[in-house]
Amino acid sequence: MFTILPIKGFIDQIDGFFCDGIHAGLKPSGNNDLGFIYTKEACTVAAIFTENRFQAAPLRHFLSYEEGFKTNFVLINSKNANALTGRKGIEDINTLFSQLDFDLINPVMSSTGVIGNRLPIEKLVNGAKKFDLNSKSGENLSKAIMTTDAYPKTCMYEVQLEDGTSFKIGAVAKGAGMINPNLATMLCFICTDADAPYSEIKEALNQNKETTFNAISVDGDTSTNDTVMVLANGKSNAYNKEAFAEALRLVMHDMAMLMVADGEGAKKVAAFEVKNALTKEDAIKAAKALSNSLLVKTALFGEDPNFGRIASTIGASQIACDDEKLVISYNDVVVFNKGEICFDANIEAKAADVLKKDKYKIICDIGLGCESFTAYGCDLGYKYVEINADYRS
């Protein structure tokens, strides 16, 4: 048995972790753009990355270490993705680390921002030399990694085990645009003082990604830099495999939902619940098709209960389906029931009221089996175009 309690604060509350964020001159606005996570002793690190074939230099640098390596330093920058920079992008990371006077053990880097530019090494080195490695400012770090994010994304939990021991786990993340299943476009750093072994961290990461980061969509694009990284320093001497996996799931789910809610210009979060599909693959395919559909997203933006777009997207996904078995609901408002259109003026008004809410479910009962899956998405409107038309400024 175990108890998981949400707590306020940032990852700097976790014993042994230090972090901060500063302005190093990458963002013209003067906002924070460079941050770090540091531990005095090397800690276990496990990560999962984007499925984009053009993985950015920081990911390739991380993967150049032997599997199961330990690190004590993560350097994170925004405004420059260090992607499509080839071998020189990796060399730039090594050059940067070689110019820092810190006691570094297998340092790693994570970057987000514009693709196709080399790192401004001089700015980054000069900025990093200002770091105080004893600093505990998770709030500054959370702001340093933001790009088009409207707000920082963090969460914290304490896990109390049956034997009286406990550990903490928390995260800081960024992500608002270029978000699509197969990780979302984001950086997510999860820190814990649990004494968790590498193999079980990696197992829990892979297990939980499918219903969290791989189940969200803002715009259907997948970035070159997507990273979910777990750092475990073992300081608590506490661990339980089941409790850790569940706490990690909660953290990943919290971060994923914050990203969808902060989709560039988004005002609505929709859970697309597909149930009673013939196969699990069908349930996943249909739910993700709905969360990715631009026609569905724009209907959500217009608060228009256009169930025809829902049905059309399900049919286009090529899953096994039959309109005489399909039921479509907005929350508990049924608008299509096994071939019957339930869409008189009264029902349409009730469905429209659902879409006026900030969060709701769109439930699609396929009626052919017993498999289900829920994907998460948001509306897409004028603000998204405005933000991305001017992204490089």
C-alpha cells in the first residue's frame, strides 16, 4: 500500500536537486532563456525522445553515452533548437561543456526553439558561468525553458510508503505548439529522490508515455527535440516499484494536460474517448485521428457541435465501424445514436452548451467490441496562426 499526495512547489524542494534559470541573451525580450538542473553526486538518468527521424543534436549527444550512464548536470536553453546542425551541433555541445569550470559528470544538454541555427556558444558559456550551482529556483528554471508557452508547467507529489519511508517526485516542462502523438513537442524534466533503478525507470516511462504524452495533440506536428527525462538521485533511500510507476504516471499526465490546455491560442481541452472498438489499435487510431483533425479542432473553437465532422473523421481513420452501431455524445448529450440523428433544436442547444465549457468529453461508442482509448486535444483558432506566422521574431 502507498499514498500519493500532491504538494505545492517546484523540483528544487526535492532533496539534492539544485536548479535555476537566467537570461543569457538568446531572447530579445530579456526573459530567462538558459537554465540548469544539478546534483552534487551523479544520479540515474533515463529518457525517451521524439520519433521524428531528424533528431536534434542534444538528443544525439545524450545517446552517444552508454545506456544506463549517470549524470549530475543538465543544461537547458530556449530560443535555439540546435537541430539540423549535423555533427557540428554535437561538437558545439562538447565545446560548450569543455569551457565550463564546474565539476561535471557526463553532462547533457536539452534545447528548444528555432530549428536550423548553430548554438551561440559564447552567449551560452558566458551565461552558464553566472550560474550558482547551490541555487534552488525552480520557478526561474520553469520560465527559462518556455518558448510560446503562456505559463510555466510544474507539478509535485510526495509518495508515502507502507514501511514509513517516503519520496518526492516532480517535474518542470514546456510545450504549447508542434504537439502531436509520438511524444508531444516538449521538454519535460522529472526529478525524484526515489532510489529507483534505471531499468524500472525506463520501463515505467515507456509504459506511461502511451496514455500521456503520446495521447495529446495541439496541431499534428512532431518536433525534432521532444524529450522526457527522469533524474533519480536515491537520496530518500525509499522505493516501491508500483508506487513509483503510478506517481510517474500522475506527473506525466499532469504535464501532458497542461500542455494541451496551453496549446498556442487554445481555450478548450477535449478528451476524445473512443470505446467499444473492435481492437485496441482501432480505438487508438480513431481517438488520435479526432485529436489531430483540423476540422474537428476548428469546430471546437467555434463551439459548434458539428457531429458530422466527428463521424467523418472516424470513418476516414479506416477502423472497423458501422454507422448503425455508432453513438456520439458531447459529455452526456447524445447527438447521434446508431443511425438516428438526435439533433433537434433542444439537443443542439445542449451540445453547444457543453462546448462552451473549458473542458469536456467527446465520446464515440463504436459498438463493435470492448476496446477503448482516450486521446486529448484542444481547439485551434486565429491566435495559433498569429503565433506561428511570427515564430522566429
